[in-house]
Amino acid sequence: MAIVASVFVSLAAIVHLAVFASQTIAWSTPAVWRRYGVASQRDADVTRPLAYTQGFHNLFLAAGAVVGLVLYWTTLHHVGFGLVFFTCTCMVLAAVVQLTVGGRTPSAALVQGLPPLIGLVLFVVAQAG
């Protein structure tokens, strides 16, 4: 069970790394800022610092999940579980917040929130067993 949970947590980390890349590296690309509902290049330029900061939040969540998995599967099992639990909970809650923002489809929130939710539930079940 913990192996399957690790796969979903890894997928969540990959998704958050991709979001980091889009918000920090590729933000000025029209295809990217349009995906986020930004209306023009001018607006993208104005919102770039906000997107850049938000991208790093996603990077840190991904890093927390990866470090948690490494710790879980090596020497610090309980510490790793705690870190995975915390970062996945933050990812899920961020996806819930994303659902409350008007003008965006729920698919983005599902892509960012479903893998960590599944991983979180499976890790909790694995810990209980």
C-alpha cells in the first residue's frame, strides 16, 4: 500500500514541479499566461512577480514531498511520513482553495489535488495497518 501511495505522492510532486516551471520559467509565453486566465501580455508582465512567487510555493511543496518520501523509505520512517502528510495536506487544501476562484475550470484543481489526496489516504491506511 505504501508503494502505491508513494507513486501518487511522486506524481503530485511532478505536477507541482510542472506548475513551478510554468509560473517561473515560462510565464511570459502567451500559451502559459492564457492557461491561467490572464488577458494580455501586459497583464502577464504585471502579474509576473506574483506568478514567480506562487511558482516557488509549488516548488517547495514538491520538494517537501520528495524529501518526505526519501526519509520514509530510508532511515527516518516516521519523520518521512509526517513530511509527506504535511505537504500532501497542503497540496489538497491549495486545490480546494483553487476551486473557490472564479473563472477557472475545476480540472486544474483536480490535477493538482487528486494525486496528493490519493497518496495521503493510502499512506494513512498503510500506517494504520
